[in-house]
Amino acid sequence: MLEKNETLTQQIAALAEGSYTATSLAKRTLVRATQFAALNAFVSLDESIVMAQAKAATLRREAGKPLSPIDGIPIAVKDNYLTKDYPTTACSNAGPLESSDVDATIVANLRAAGAIILGKTNMHEWAYGATNSTSNIGATYNPHNLAHITGGSSGGSAAAVASGIVAAALGSDTGGSVRIPASACGIYGFKPSYGRASRHGVLPLSWSLDAPGPLANSLEDIEHLLPYLFGRDSKDASTAHAKNYKPAAKVEKPHILNLVGNGLERSDEVDEIVCRALIKADVDCSDYEFSGFGTYFAAWETILHSEASSYHLNLLEKNPAGFSAVTRAHLEAGRKLTAVELLESQKLRAILLQTLSHDLPAWDALVLPTLPVPAPKHGVDWQEFGGRKVTTQDSMTWFCWFANMAGLPSLSIPVGKSQSGLPIGMMLMGKPGRDEELLAIGHLIDRKINGHV
């Protein structure tokens, strides 16, 4: 059983009061990374790079001039974020990739705040999958049970946080790739509204669905990072109207719709744990039968595959052997989609947004399990639940894609464990652009379920 991990909030307080230095924290982090090397969470991690940053942070704090509350805190970064000091491979051999002599905007923001960019984490190749089993350095392993997957595509980041190597990490989310591994590994994961956080320097999977997001050990930890994620960035047009992060007031009794219906099946065990959590949360919650879920899912897949194949078109023609067989098959399939199919999917996306805005009963948040099953075992290709038999890949994105299709902010909160001891997560979705309100609702529920402040 994993020990209770130190939170980012605790590390901020410890550095501020001098309980330990940035240097000692970095050394401890490197030791823990070695202890948990079997997880295969990191693509690249260089002690000299880490310690140079830590020593500079220690000197700033000794001079009484920390750059921010997170100055000196190690943060892991998914391998599709460009970084100056580490190569960026997206866990693929398909290169060449963009130059790594620049930082992604979010990485640059964290670095300017004094955070230690610890290393690059393992991911599903090009973020094109939700298991983290396809990677040029091999699969990642779930810290709760090495026989099970972490989920993906930000599986390395989730494993690094869940094992306590770091208190927080960056991921990216196109159909659940932050929330899926957060749920599977028993931590917190947040996908912002589309356009709230800059994607500049984050290698895309599907540019109209992608969102960068943090993984951490508490909601408070996530909120410590949002000032460095949210806001306008001239290098990403989607953020033209993005607001800076500003915490919302506490909420008292939000109304939550629990989505059910065809295409929203989940295992009995997961359903029982999530329902029990909702009862414990004592919120105003009612079931709502959502129709057309499968049709919208097909539209999301069409958009994702079309955009991914478009982005990779030149590289696929120049170096097809550089991609794994699985990723190459996805990309080739995407090339066969027609313009008519893509436009019809975009029309369905508009209908979905209209439905959420005008056709549902009044709601403050939507709720679903994050995953319909606990983290599957490595090498198991099919999952059965609720009378369905689906691929393990599809089971991982079963619910999560919905928030990307609609651009909604979405949060995964750990709410219990399966009989076999694997974490179970609950997913909340809010209204577009109202990320802070969703986090306030998340805090209310998290306090009731997990006792967090």
C-alpha cells in the first residue's frame, strides 16, 4: 500500500518556514524517483539539471527573495511539452520534432515562478491512446499495483504524483488524458475549459479538443498551479479571451445532474462506489437520461482522427516506420475520413453545445464516474460492464471525451477503492469558462467525501 503523499500545499509551507530547502527537497525527490524506477514514469531525468535549479532556488530563499510560493518545488512535465533543458519526443521514434530550445508557455510560466522542472514523463505515443501501454520506452505501471495500467495518455505524470515522487505534474487532455490516469492512480486531475490555458509549445493531438492540465494530490494543490496556466497568451489564439485565475466563492447547495442512459453504462462496483460518494457528499443531485451519447462519441472520434492525421501528414509520409504500428494504424484510418464526415461531426458538436446550454434541466455540474471500470491489467484488451463488451482503449475514454467535445472544465476526484484495492474516481463537469465555480463545487464534495479542507 502506498503511503500518504506530501502535498504541494505542504511543500509550499515547509519551504516558506524553512523546514527544508529547495536543495534538500530536490535531493529527496531524486531519491524517490530512483526508488520508484520500476514504474517507468520518466522519459528523461537529469540530476545535474535538477540540482542547478534547486541551488538557485535555495539562494533566492536565503536572500529572502523567492519568486513565488512555488519557488523551489519540483514539478514533472509530460513529454509532449517543449522544454529548453530536456528533449521532447512525445514518446515516439517518428521525429524530427520541433526544436527544444524553447519552453511551452506553461513551462515558461512555472520556470519564471521558480518551480524546478524535474524531468519529462512517459506518455502514450503522441497522446494517441488512453492506456499508456504504447510508448517508445515501454508502458508505465500503476503504483497501486504494477500488474495494472496507469491509464493515459498522461500516465507517467500520474504515476509520478501517485507514488510521491512529485507533488504535482503537467499533463494534456484530448479525451480524458489527464483525468483517466488521475482516476486510475487515485489522485486529482483537472482539464480546464477550452481556451483558458495556453497550448503553445504542447505538441497537439487534436487542436480543437486539446487542453493542458495539472495532476496533483489535492484540489488545493491544483489551484496553486492555475495562476501559471490560465490567461491570455499571444502565441495561442484560443486564449484571446481567457481570464486569469481568480478563486470563486464557496458554494452551498449546487444542483448536480447524474448522467445515465444508453452509452453511459458502468460496472456495478464503480456505480456503487460513485453513488455512495454522492450520498455522502449530500448535494442536490438528480439522475438525467442523456440521449444520443453514442452519436456524439462517434463525432468526437471523427474530429480527433481527422485533426491528428492532418497534423501528422508530412511526418507520416516521410517516416512511417517511426510510429508504432498502433499509432500508424490510427493515423492511416484518419486519412480515410471525408470532409463531409468531419463537417457532420462539427454540426453534431454544435448541437451538443446547444443541448447543454438550453435543453437540460438547470444544473451547476454534471457528474459521471471518471472510468467505468477500475484500472485494467496490462495486456487485457477487452472490458465487460453494464452488458457491454468494449476495447480497453474505449473503456478508458468511455465518459471523459464528453468534456473535450463540449469544451467543458472537468475534474476527477478519488472517491474510493475497488475490492481489489484499485482507486475509483468521480468526474465533475462544469459550464464553459466557469472553471473556478466547478472547482468550488469540487471542494464542497471533496470535503464531504475525503475530509479535505
